[in-house]
Amino acid sequence: MKLDFRERLKRGPVLCDGAMGTLLDLYGCHERPHEIQNIRNPGIVERIHLEYIDAGAEIIETNTFSANRFRLTQFHLEDRLREINAAAVEIARRAAGDDIYVAGSVGPTGKLLEPIGKIKMSQARDAFKEQIEILLKGGVDLLILETFVSLHELDEAISAAKELTTIPIVAQKAFPEDGSILSGSFPLEVVEHLLSRGVDVIGANCTVGPQRMFSLIRTMYKDGVILSAQPAAGIPTLQDGRSVYHTTPDYLAAYARELVQAGVTLIGACCGSTPAHIRAIRRTLDELAGQPVPGISV
């Protein structure tokens, strides 16, 4: 049986899974959004979860990153929002059993919020609440709010979550900014702001590869903050209309070592990663610990 997640965080690095969309594409499930596969091909979604668990992941994320009302409306799927999210949690829970943590994945609306865009902050918050309520009803162990470029939008997602639950919240910002911003104080300002919001884990994911993620995390480090890092498997190139990532499992694992030694507790990978990448990180974490991590069976 797994420990309470907050207690598990105190025991040392925790390994999350890798990309879902990348694997769905590899399995020929090209229909968009990827979340429709929770209904169309639930067996393949479950197989991907199981592959990550077999690779050593302690956390699997529900296939719900784009399953909020705004994003689903783009595909005329808003009437299936509840079905898509509920199915995602059911699939993940079945794969996870009693030993693996299930994280409810919540991504941004994909819309510009006021004052730049037409979407009101309150509308975004309502959309997040609608999705999070379904994830909570399904029985997720924690929430991962991820790939938020806008800190204001991430605030709305955090507020929505906190209105509904006391389970652990991981808040991850995407940093597509240029190197001058990444080398400045902005990332630490983000950490301090999110710390004031009372989330459990603060970090970054996507948009940058492992090397740049390491530079970013060094800027974000602050005593008393539990950090997370889920880099993409490098910067993709377009081949035959498909995004191809070139970072090898060993290269990603080498930087995972650096990230953990720089203070990261929750480690995983994002776009372009596969179970092979997660397995390589698992080996690295076990080497750092001298033995498999305590408190969970994988």
C-alpha cells in the first residue's frame, strides 16, 4: 500500500510518468484531442499507464490535460466532458491498483484571458472547477496543474482546486521565455508567488529540454520548497508531418541526476518521452538512493 502522498514526498525523489500523447501517436491513435482515446481506445490508454508503471513510475497522470470545456469545445466535444474525464480516472485507477499514485492532470484553457483576451478569469476558474470536480469524484490522489504559461491563469486553476479539495497540488509553469529571462529573477519570483498560494509542489514542465530545465531549476531553488521538473525530451523536429524528439533515455537520465542533486523531489518527463526514458530515470534514482525508494512497490 502506498503512503500518504505528502508523507511520500518527505522520503526522497518521486518518479512521475512521461508523455501520454507521444505514446498514443506511436500506437496509431492520431485523433485529436488525445483525451478522446479515453472513450475510443481505453485499452491502449491503460496499456500506456501500465508501461510507465512497469518502467518504475510511482505516479501516473490521467489522460485529461486538454479535457477542460474550452479545449473540448474546439473539437465539439463539450457535451462529453464528464464522460472523457471520468473515463480517464477510471482507466488510471485500474492500472494503478493500490500501489501507484494517480494524479489528475489539468492543463490551461488554451485561450487568452482578460485583459488581453476575451475570456474572463471567473470563466476560466469555473472551467477548471468543472473538470477538477470530476477528477476528484473519480478518486485521484493529487492534482498536477501543468504547462501553464500564464501565471494568472495558473492562479485561477489553483483557486479552483483549493475551493474543492485539500488533496496535494503540484503547480507547474511552462517557461518559453528567452534565456535572459530564465537567467534572471523571474523564475524565483514565480516560486515565491506560488509558495504564497499554499501548493505542495512547485516546478516547471514542457517547452524546454533537460539541459535548459536544469538551468531553470537552479534559478528556482529556494529553501523549504519542494520542487518538480518534467522536461521535454529535447526540442522536436518535424518529419513527415510528425514531431520527432531526439533526446535519448540516457541523456535525459543524466540530467535527472543533476536535477535531483539540485533539489528536485518530483521528477518526470514531458513531450517526446517514453517508458524507456522513465526506466532510465528510475535506474538513476535507485543508484542515487543506493536502493529502490521506500514506501512503495514498483
